[in-house]
Amino acid sequence: MLRDIRNNYQKYKLEEKGLDNSPLSLFDEWLNQAISEKVVEPTVMVLSTVQQGFPDSRVVLLKELTAEGFVFFTNYRSKKGEQIQNNSNVSLNFFWAEMERQVRVKGIAEKIDSVQSEDYFKTRPRDSQMGACASNQSMEVDSREKLERQFEVCEKKFDGKTIPMPEHWGGYIVKPFEIEFWQGRSSRMHDRILFFQDEGKWRFKRLQP
Amino acid sequence: MLRDIRNNYQKYKLEEKGLDNSPLSLFDEWLNQAISEKVVEPTVMVLSTVQQGFPDSRVVLLKELTAEGFVFFTNYRSKKGEQIQNNSNVSLNFFWAEMERQVRVKGIAEKIDSVQSEDYFKTRPRDSQMGACASNQSMEVDSREKLERQFEVCEKKFDGKTIPMPEHWGGYIVKPFEIEFWQGRSSRMHDRILFFQDEGKWRFKRLQP
């Protein structure tokens, strides 16, 4: 039964000691630990947006962490692109099951400079570049076959050529105003430390689990 | 570099053939496959809610799947409880990295009957029951020590006794009106099948990746 699937979290703890009002450096530490401990898909984050009072959420990959925030790339004409254009308030959720850790981010999404997006686009494998060109993201399509024909059309079009970044493609940076770090503990007495902005500075407090 | 972390998904595909207008049975199939293939934390789902135009998201565990929807349990006085009381539109996101699969649910959350909640509460390990009693979920607390003292107070109070379910604790069922199944494919040409309600019946269509 589903209800019997449970873990008693006890790998780590999260203490106030040593925290320095810098949530992004703590995030960086946790992320790097997830990468070095071979968590499956460590850069996965669930991006949530709001559309007319309804939340919507999907997985995207974190592609860059800067002093300003969290960067991911997408088709600006996708559903999430439309939603962000109408309401740039978003949340991000990282869950590293193997580390018994979760990070919850609330922030504002902004398009990054197209030069930066191109810089990243060029590093993508050719087939991913092709895929970005071949798909009208989130639109209906009659069949898998039709999708594959679109891909083939792009393959012919760009045969032997560099694939240019589509105009409607690029990155967003999520600038956080709240970040919660959640460390699973036994008996569901988890550690939760919430960083929040207070007059332009980061502060933190502990929350009950 | 983060941007170099990428998978070329190629384990499975998702075809229209064999789909029978019943997204919950397809979900059940994927969930059971995730459990039998030993995905880490297969019942993890990211629940997103909306508070005054801002999305908020956190991990909860799926505890029951019924013909009506997805059941999880929580403290009704927690942030998510408050948010659902004000706006019952929610989304759920399941990501089974090892299966290269994602399920995106949009639905309405409703409290379940307290008798059903008690039924589940009784099956929880005693320490989890204690934890639910000892924590004012999402409220600030001065220190870990204070939290542990709250736990000890509950331990003394219920020493040798059955721990009753707190009045403010129980389940929600998320009744879906849209469910998307996402199967990672190579060259980012993923399979996406969206089930939606049409005059009280489920139908589906394929989306571009």
C-alpha cells in the first residue's frame, strides 16, 4: 500500500551555526554535494507559475547559478513563457531524495540578455538545438510521426550549417526573495531554515516542521 | 559546469495506442512501475498552491490513489492548508528521474472525511504521530532545542497512551481536471500526452515538446 512507503530521514541535520546570511552560497554547497554524491538529475527543479488563479508546474533544469539567482532556458512562446509574461511571480522546488533535502525558492523571473542565451544555445548538442527549432512547444500535434517530420525538415534545412538560436528561445533568471532549506529528520521533526529579505538584506529564521 | 549536466532520454516511449481515456489507470501503471523499479521516493509529489498571485510549492507524499484523485495528509493550519482554504486550485508534479517520466496534474483540493483521516493517522509510526502533535507547522521557532522540548512534552503527555489525531490534521484529495504524461525522448523530442475533461469525459491529445 502507498501509505506504507515512508522513510525515516536521518542522514544530515541543518543548524544555524555557521550560516552566514547568504542563502545562495548555502544553496551552492547543497547543489555541489548533490552532484558529487551522484544524485540522479541533481539540476532538476520544479518551476511553478500562476495563470488566472491556477498554479501550473513542470520540471526544468537549472543551467546556471549566479549571485543574482537561478537561470533556466526555454521557448519563450511556451505555456510557461506566456504565464511568466503575464505574471512573473514563480516558485522553484528542488528535492534531492538521496540527500533527504529540499530547497524552496520564491522569486521573480526575468528574461536574460539574448547574447547570454546564444552563448548557452551554442553549447547544446546539435540534436537539442534541432529539437528546439522543430517544436512549437505546448501546441497540439496530430501524431508522433508529424513531429518527426518537422524534425527532418529542420535537419534538411540546416544540413551542414550552424543552427541559429530561434528568436523565441532564451533564458530566464529567477531572482529570489525567499529561500527555504529543508533537511529531513527522524520522527518528522525536520529542520527548516527560511531565508527572507529584510530591508535589502538576507536574514533567516527557523520554522516548525 | 551546470550546463554540461544533461541526459539524452531514451528508455521508454509513450504512444496513443492502447490508451483508453482513463488517465488515472495510466497513472497507476506508471506509479507501480516506479515502485517496482525501486525509484527513490516514488510517492513524492510537488504540490503547488497560489497565495495572492504568488505560487508556492513543496514536497508532499501521495498516500492514496482513488478513482476520484490523489490523497495526501497535512496539518490543516500549515501554510499550504491556509492557501488551499483561500484558493483550492492546485497542481501536482511527479518526476521519476530514473524512468525519465513526469506527470503534471491540475486539480481542485478538498478536505477528506475526518474518519478517513483518522484511519490513516492510526497507521502512522508512533514517532510521526508524536511529531504531528509537537509541531505548529510553518510557525517560527527560536531553536532546535525548543522544538525538541515540545516533542518531549508530548512524549510525557501521551506516555503509555494512544496518541489522538489532532483536530487540525487530516487529508486532502486533489480531483484532477487535467493530467499530462511526459516521457523523455532523445534530442528533446519528448512524448507529451495531455488528458483533459470534455463534457464530463476524459479525452487526450498530443502536445509538442
